[in-house]
Amino acid sequence: MDQNQQKEAIAKAALEFVLENSNQPAALGVGTGSTADFFIAMLADHVRRFTGAVASSEASAEGLRKIGMPLLNFSDSGLMDFYVDGADEIEPGGAMVKGGGAALTREKIVASMARRFVCIADESKCVDTLGGFPLPVEVIPMAEVPVSQAMQQLGGKPVTREGCITDNGNIILDVHGLEIGDALLWEKTLNMIPGVVTNGIFAQQRASLLLTMKGSEIVRVDYD
Ligand code: 5RP
């Protein structure tokens, strides 16, 4: 199976999991990216099983609108059972790097409003240590220089993502060369840099469940 076929198969497994484990119509948190797009497309036949969805980006909101899923905000949705989203990297403890699609801030917020984060990540995303994928960091535009300098002091090489303005009107720095051992400590440390809106380490909002593949077999890893 190639990467795209894996993404599609994993999205299908996630849909089955969510349908099996949602007893009554409930709100669903929906992520961003190509794996999440497969999931959104498959949701089309099951819209009535949900009261609606909270989208983690304008792009996902558009996809959800197209399939007729009602879009909810937090005051309508309350605490959700599931947030389903992809990842750029996931390590054996369930901490992730996210933000390849520049949606990390809203993704972290929506994830914080769900009991379980269902991570849908193809085989290539499963790593021993985070940091091989350049770490996306959303930054208030006026803070580009000071935040870049702070990242360099921490041993990283920040590169401003060209032509990218987030849904929140900010820029993304992709920070190369970080070896993220203690993910929670790194997440907290980077959050303290003035001008950083969100960093792409999801250790506090780590995955509760990983659906991935080994070749053509679905692999399920429960973290809680
Ligand atoms: C978007 C994300 C995505 O979940 C991540 O980039 C994975 O994307 P894809 O499913 O396209 O591989 O964090 O901000």
C-alpha cells in the first residue's frame, strides 16, 4: 500500500471506531490535512449520527460544509468524546508534532475540548523521537525576529514558511534540527517565548488512541 492508500484505510478505521463508540448523536472534533480530508469525505454518509462538528481550520470547515455537516462552536458542542486528526510525527508515548498544514493552534484548542484524541497517522509518521520533521511554530508577525533568535539559542534553525498566513493571521516558523526528547518540557519551554502563539508539540494534548498501519494491516495503539 502506498502512503495515500494507507491514509484512506486509516481514515476508514477511524470512522468505524467513532461510529461504534458514539452511542447517541454527539458532536465531533475534526482535524486538518490530507488524512483528515479522507475522514471528512467518508463522514458524508453518516452526518445524521452527529449533532455537528467543530472544525480545526477554515479548510476543514469548508469540507464539512460540503458534506452537509452542521458546524458547531464550543458553546454548542460542549465537551466532545472524540477529536480525529492526523499528525506529522508520533512517538511511542503518543506525543506528536503537528502543524504541517499550519492549523496547529485551532487543532490544539479543539483537541483540548475532546475526551479522546484519535490520531490517524500513516506508517511514515511513527518515529522513535520527535524532531525529524521541522517543528511548526505559530508566531505573531511582529515577533518573527525575537522568536527566531530564541529558537536558535535552543539549538534550532528556524525557517519562515513562505507565503503562509494562518487562519489566525499569524506566520509559521518551521524549526529544523531540534531533538525533542522530553516532549512535555519542550512544549512548555517553547510556549514561554514571547510572541509564540502555539508550538506544534502535542504532548499535553497527546493522542489517546493511534490508528496506523504496518504494510496493509491496521495497527491500533491505546494510550489510555
Ligand atoms: C495540519 C496537521 C496535519 O494533521 C498534519 O500535517 C498531517 O497531515 P497529513 O494528514 O496531510 O499528512 O497537523 O496542521
